[in-house]
Amino acid sequence: MLRSVPGTNDFFGKSKEYAFREPVFRHIVESAQRVLSASGAQTIHTPIFEYAEVLQKGVGTTSDIVVKKEMYTFEDRGGRILGLRPEPTASIVRSYNEHGMKVWPQPVRLFTWGPIFRAERHQKGRYKQFHQVDYEALGSSDPLVDAETIALMVQIYRELGLKHLEVKLGTVGDPEDRLRYNAYLRELFRPHAQELSEDSRTRLESNPMRILDSKSAADQQIASGLGVRPMLEFLGEEARAFHQAVVRYLEALEVGFSIDPSIVRGLDYYVRTAWEVHHANIGAKSALGGGGRYDGLSEMLGGSRVPGVGFGIGIERVAIAMEEEGVEAPTSPSLDLYLAPLDEAAKVEALQLAQKLRPQLQVEIGYSVKKVGKALEDATKKGARYAGLLGQGERMNRVTLKNLASGKQTQVAWNDVARWLGEQAEQPFAD
Ligand code: HAM
């Protein structure tokens, strides 16, 4: 039997794993849609593959995605080098530039959801194909937009019923601040290079700030022993004022958060504001989402300067957190009626009646003729509220409706079925 690629998952209603239940997935997306649409943001869908250049330039040469070759890249028949998106932000900025969205009222606020691909070693909470809800606000460099973006993200988690959230706000400064900070870090860590993990040793030259968010216990011990000064102390005048404004706004919006100087983010395009939302009790893969400002990204992609800020929410991670908090899993809507043909002639009648009722009710049919007892068994197994029996006794466009909980039954004309079932639903104690 052929199987799926490890690190990829199938999402369906009865999946044994909560995180891969399709109704849970849909519930997360719909909650995000509600929050973001209410704020006036518009949906956008970009292709899941792009010229590799678009995707690579965005995330940057020192990101794990590029350094560890986590992007799935391939050559198509036209000799084009393409990549499966390892994140959607670069594609959205590419689209903004390509379609001249700069002349629209700014900021242009867009959101999307869908599959993301990273060739990482998989484990619980980390997959090769995973899914994100992504939101971007393009065309404003006002710190108010950063605060609104963070608040919207937190509102999505709250809407989903999550409580044990840790919103960690940091700043990665402006590029020139980062140059100064990286020089300081290189100097500080170089004498300890041999004790650092392999990843951090590589990052010592390319992007030493990433050492600060290393998950290796040894790295963390070295960093705390060295008493590393935070990025905040290296900020220029403007970046500092910007950060303070974001903090002030977030306080005014009553978004609970803490300042965390170790927030570095794994993508190179960030400037100034950077944040992550973690869940307190889901273990190592605790980041439910992250975001930040990326004012230079558009220029990296050959466009003009377009300031931007946004976030990505990991859908599977959110589902894992919902399960951990015991948030009730939404289930597929229950079946109203299961129509069972009791003789050959009733087979087509079942389908005719189903089609008539389906705009208002969820109706399934049995496709083969069964005896009454077996038909009722099937209807119960399907989880239907009512069984509809069609046979000799029901000709002339009538159907016997049997309440599967109470066992009571009555004959109803086809034209009255929707109304009759509707009335029963409104009377909780009716049979
Ligand atoms: P990111 O932090 O790389 O940011 O990813 C966002 C979220 O996606 C993570 O916090 C995590 O929940 C989830 N995630 C990442 N990798 C995996 C994986 N292998 N398996 C399961 N979940 C994963 C971005 O992607 C940025 N584009 C966010 C952004 C938008 N920044 C500005 N605008």
C-alpha cells in the first residue's frame, strides 16, 4: 500500500489526531476570517509556487530556510527554477507590487490561509507541509499599525478559546542597529565558539543574533553566563521611539504582553518590531505564530519602498494548543435525515427527495435496497436525527419519518418534510 510522505498529514473529520481533524482546521480558519474581515482586511490567494528567487530573496541568505535548504525547489520543463512557498509574505509583497496596489488607499491589508512547505525534520508540531493563516498590512510605517496587527492576532487566539498565551514582543532594530549589535555579539561569543552548538557556530559569522534564540541548552547557558546586553541597548533614536510607541499602543489596547529581548525571528527581512505568541503548555514547538515589520522586503524584490507588518499563525500548532486546553472540538454538522429505499422503485425517489431537501437540510441516502431493520441501523450509524423510509407504504410522494432517538414515526408529504423537521428541531422536547 502506498503511503503519504512523512511530515505531511491528511485532514478529515474522523482523524484520530485532533490537530488533523478537518472541522477543527475549518473552525480555526473561519474564526480568523471573522476577526480579520471585521477589521476590513481583504482575502488574497497567491500561488503556492513562485520563482525561487522571490521566495529566497525574502527570507534571506542567513535564514534556516536558505542555509539548511528547507525550501523545496525544482526546475520546470521551461527551465524555470521554482520553489514551494516556505512562507507567504514574500508572495503577497510580490503581488502588491505586481498589481500596483500602491495607488490604493494605504495601508492595504490582506490575509490568506493555506499550505506552507519546509523541508524540516518532522516531529509533533513541526511538519514538512503545514498550514498558516497569514495577515499583512502594507504601505504604512505607523507604529499604530504594528499594535493593531498584534492585537488582531491575539484576538484570533482568544476567539478560539485559548487562554495560556504568552505574547512576547521584541525589536530587531534597524539594519544599522543590527550591524552594531551583531559586531558586539560576534566579539562576545567568538572566544566560546568551540563550546557552541554546530548551528550557533555557523551563525556566529552569518547572523549571531540567532544564537540568542537557540534551543540548545549549552548555547543558552553560555549566553546567560556572558550576560549578553539586549538589542534594546543598541537601538538608534528612531527605532527606540518606534518601539516605545508600539509598547504604549499595546498597553492602551490592553493586549497582555511581555518584552522579550531574545525574540530574533528566523527570517532575515524583519526590521524593528518582531513578536511571537507562545503557548505555555505544548512543549518545545510552542510558537503558535510570529510576525514583525519588514520595511525593506519590497525593495529586496525589486519594488519601491513599501513598509509592511504582518503575522503568520501555525494552524496545526493552534489545534494542538486547543486540544491541550480542552477546547471543545467542533464536529461536522450532524445529519438531519437519512433516506432509505425499501424497494427498487424507491431508489430514485430517495435521490429525488434528497435533492429537493438539500438546500435546507443535510440529507444522505442509502444507495441499495434494505429491509427496514437494516435501514434504521444504517441511519443510526450515520448519526442521522431522522430516518426517512421510502417503499410500498409510502408511494404518492410520501415518506415515513422516524425519530431515531425516540423511535416515534409519522408519514409526511414530500412538500412538508423540510417544514416538519424544522418544527421538530424548534421543540427540544418533541419526539
Ligand atoms: P514563522 O515564524 O516562520 O513566520 O512561521 C509562523 C508560524 O508557523 C510559527 O510560529 C509556527 O506556528 C508555524 N510553523 C512554522 N514552521 C512550522 C512547521 N514546520 N510545522 C508546523 N508549523 C510551523 C512566518 O512564516 C512569517 N511569514 C510570518 C510573518 C508574516 N511575518 C510577517 N508577516
